[in-house]
Amino acid sequence: MRGSADIVALVLLLGSNGIIASPVARQTACTVKTQRKAWEDLTAAEKEAYIDADLCLMSTAPIAGVPGAESVWDELQYTHAAQADYIHNVDLCGYTGPLPYWNEPVDASALSESVILDPETGFGGDGSGSARCITDGPFVNITLRINQDLEAGDEYCIYRALNDRSFSNAVQTNVDTCLAKSTFNDAWNCIEAKPHSSGHGGVNGLMVDVALSPGDPIFWLHHGYIDKLWWDWEALKVPARLTEVSLQTIGGNNTARGKSDPAWVNYFGDNGTTTTLNHALTSHGLVPNATIADVMDIGGDYVCAEFV
């Protein structure tokens, strides 16, 4: 199983008390679960609040000390980039609504018509010109700066090049095939092959950059959907699948991008090349580290969420 910055997902958005200067400790008991909904099921007000929270992260000063970062959004992108090959609430931007995901099978046959790409109530549409910068929507003038070397380099835009053929693999029949797999290893490889790759390849542009794709806000809704597929598979055999993990890690206290930050190379003795429940998931100080065991049950005390 991959450790990942996706555990952070968009929980940095959650809370109701405004901006704080540093992360807070995770909760110890799940009392009220965060709802996770398909984007099309959010109200207009919820969509607006979510997009405003994204924009807030893009304009909020960094909190984790990432070199060259000028916003928390830069730090989110950096965290994923640094862990690209191996991979609770901090009350940062006051968002209290559901965490949305992209219900991708609905759009598999008509990507350009997706509500996700709506310039008014969504994330803007396709890019244009040689740089493929997006030309409409709330993120049209956003500047990104984290590069493949995990440094602040040349500034660039959010860019897309929609690919209908690639996105056509998001169809429900491919999802059903994956959910029918009997082992986590087989299910993960199936999800990775089509549902996961179709979302990245369909949006294209920045979304096909293995390291830097979180710079596009659509990334987080896509991976919210992948989280849902994983949980749908888990939920078919609970509790047995709550302890089923596998696949390799880099191991050896190495990182994918050659960095040695102890926040993500110290895996608390779980230092081999096979992922276990003790494997640490880190976000470079944006939220407290967790283990895979902490997050296996989305309704448990750490994640405390439900898909509705």
C-alpha cells in the first residue's frame, strides 16, 4: 500500500475558527464524521465555500518551512512531489462542508461537459496555447513554483490538455472489475491501471506530472474518488480487509527525490521494502504523522469520515 500525502488530502481545509499558525494534534475520538460527497451533490454554497478554501490555501503563508514555498498550497504540492515514488484537522481555512470527490464514471463519455470543469461552479476547463494554461474558472491566474527538484523554480500556471480517450477508461465496468478482485494487491493494481490513470490522463497537462500534479485542484477530487474506490473494496469484507496491506516501499530510509528530511525517512523501525500496518504516513509537518493502521478504517477515530 502506498504511503502518501493524500492522507492530508484536503483536511487542511476543515474547521471553523479561521487561520492558525501551526498544525494541531489529531483528535482522539470520532464523534461527528466528516461527510464525503460527489461534487455534483454539493449545494451551490458548499461548492463556493470549497473553492474559496482552495484559494485560501493558495494565498496563506507557508507553515511547514518548505524551502521556496510561498503558500500552504506550495507545501502540499512539495509534500507529494517528495514522496512521489513511495508513497486532522488543522483548521486552516475555515471550511466546514463535505470533502468532495469526482464521481468520474458519470463523466466518462463526455469529459468536457463535466460539472467539475464548469468555469462558474467548478474548477475551470481546458487549457489553450502552447503552455496549455487554463483560461477560465477561479484558478485561472494562480501561479505555481515548486519544481521537480523540490525547489522554487520558474513560475508556471495550472495547465490542462483534456484527453477524452484516456478518460473513457473511467467507465463503471472498469470499476466493477476492480471491486471484484479478491486481494488488495490485485485490487490496487487494477485501480491503478484504469480508474487512477484515467483521471490523470483525462485532465492531462499538470495532472500527468507524477510529482507535481497536486498543483491542479482537480487532483484532490480525483484522489478523493480513488479513496472511495479503495474504501468500497474494503467495505465488501469488513473487518478482514481492514488489516490487508501489501506492495513495496523504497525502504532503507531513502526518499524518492533524494531528500533526507527525518519527517519522512524515519519510519519508526518499519524500514523494510514491504509495506506494513506500522508504516508511517507523513506530510512534512502539515499534519501529524499517522500510521497505515490509523487510517485503514475511514470511520475510525483518525479519519472519522463517511461516504454519503
